[in-house]
Amino acid sequence: MSIDDIVRIAHFAFFNVPIATSWLLCQHVPVFAIWRPLFPGSREDSITYTALDHLAGLTLVVNLFTYLSSAWLNQLFPFSFLAQQQSAPAPKLQTSSREWWAEQVVVVTGGSSGLGHEIVCLCLAKGAKVANLDIAAPRPPSTSVTSHDDRLFYVHCDLTSRTEIQHAAARVRELTGAPVTILINNAGIQSGRGKSLLTLADCEIERLFEVNVLAHFWTIRAFLPDMIAAHQPSGHIVTISSIMGHVGIAHVADYAASKHALVGLHASLRRELDHGIVGGKNACAVRTTLVTLGRVRTPLFARMRYGALAEFLAPTLNAADVARRIVEDALSRRRSCYMFMPWYSRFAPVLALMPSFVIDLAHWITGADHAMA
């Protein structure tokens, strides 16, 4: 049991939109008053009534703002007039069919293991062609993967080399026979456990930034032009980032700095696409997703150590669950979004605005500064 489980239960039981709507209708609209006895605490002079009334109102307001944020980002009603100004209108949010997936060519960097491997497997299961760009050979494939061998392509690529990335992009087009429509920049490395800023070797810092940051630039520059030129609203760029893109943690200065860079890159890319600065008006059809993750159960985070309290407040994520959310909630629905996992990670951008003693308290509770020591 973690705080994420508690939040999930509370969301279902107390922050449920249909229940909140039903409550408000029964309590405040006379025609629905006949159903009022179905709800406990319906006496207007009771504390329970006041609390439930405020909770129901808060639930609707929060969900309304959540929808409006997504609608603005994706140019949906009531902001669909923005899409009408573009030559390639953005699609409605909907679950994509297998026929749609069959037309997609997905590139995953670092798809040989960990989260990348899980994403590769899910995209294959959906029916897409998938190219895995990685310097490491894929791990032994499962039965579900081997059944899709004709749609899975491994392209050896050293992501520290811009030239190799350019050659890999050409190789992907040659193997798939179609332009790339989905790019998932997943690859990431750490320099080593317990190293401070002064004990890191120069080559370690350079290599980390080449993989964690510069490779994102080179892959986007290699594949984005094809997405824009296709005149189809199926282009999607996914950036896998971390909570360390918003906060600093001891012993991982280079890693945290690289993730901060990704947050800035993603925000700037989204602005350039929305305003047609890259690719003209058709660029608005390209979707972007920024995934902010906590600790994931993968080889990259295998050396991190947390106490019981930290595990409760900041639970370790399962790579398969993270991959499923990315594929189902972002790619399949063809929407731009900001994804935060686990629950606490959505407060990371706000933490930077807090007083220093609040930041220090959060670090002390989670033990983050000593997790990699």
C-alpha cells in the first residue's frame, strides 16, 4: 500500500464526477429533489452536508480546469477555433483503431531493455512497425514479440554520435518503407553511484549529456520534418523525463541537469509547433507528450535505496505500467499531454516555488539526497 493507492481509492470514492454531479443536482435543483434521500448527510443544517457540498463542487471545478487545459493544448472545444486557423486541423481525442496503428512507424530510443522494451512490446501488440535505436542488442524476445518479427527492427545506434543517429534515421526509413510518425525519446544513462560534481570525470559528464540531451535534439531534427511533411495529424514526439527535471538531488548533478534541459527543450518545441515557427501551419498537428517519472523499476535505478517512508510517499513504478499509460493515454488517444507518475511527481514543479525549508523537508522525508550515495 502506497500513497498512490490511497489517492486512487479517494479519487474513485470522493472525487467521482458522476457522483458529484448527481449530488449537486439532487441538492440544488428542485426537479431532482425526489432522489435526495439516496444520499447520506442531505440535511442542509448538518456539517456532513456542507462538507459533501463543497467536496462535490471542488470535484467539478478541478475536473473542469483539467479538461480546459487539455482542450487548449489539443485545440478542442471550446478552443476548436484555434484549429480552424490551421491547414491541418487537429483530431478529436479518441481511442485509435488497429487500422490506425497499422499505419504508424514508431521509433524508440533505448528500446532494448527497461521501459523502452515495454513500450516496444506494446506498440508491436497494437500493430505498429517499431524501430529500436540502441547501442545494446535487444534482450531475448518474448513469445509476444517474436510473433511480430516482421514489424520489429533493431538499428544499432550509438546515441552519443550525431552522425550515427543520422545514419540510423536513414536506415529506419529504408527498413520500414515509410516515414516515422511517432518518436519516443526514452534512452537515458547515469554516470555512476555516489559521485559528486567534483568527482565526476569530464568524459562522464560529456557522455551523459550526449545521450540524455543532445540525442533528443538530433532525433527530433531527423524525424520531425517527415511528420510535418506527411500532412497527417499522427505525428507524436514523446519525451521521457524525470522528477529531477524540476528538483536538484545530491550525487546526480549531471543527471538532474540533463533532465532540466529536457523540460526546457519540450516546452520550447511545443511553442514552436503551435506557432508554426517550425514547419509552418501543418506543424500544429504534431503532438507532444512530456512524461515526468519518479523512480522506475529498471536497471537505470537499480542502485537507488530508499527507506520505508519514502517508498510509501514515492513508490517505485513498474515499467510495464508506465509504458501502458504512455501508449494508451497519450499515443492511442492522439493527444498532447503532460504525464506525471507517481502521484507526488505532479507537485515537483511547484516544489521549486516553496520556501527553502519546505524543499529541505521534502528531501529529508524522501531521503533523496542519500539514495544514490
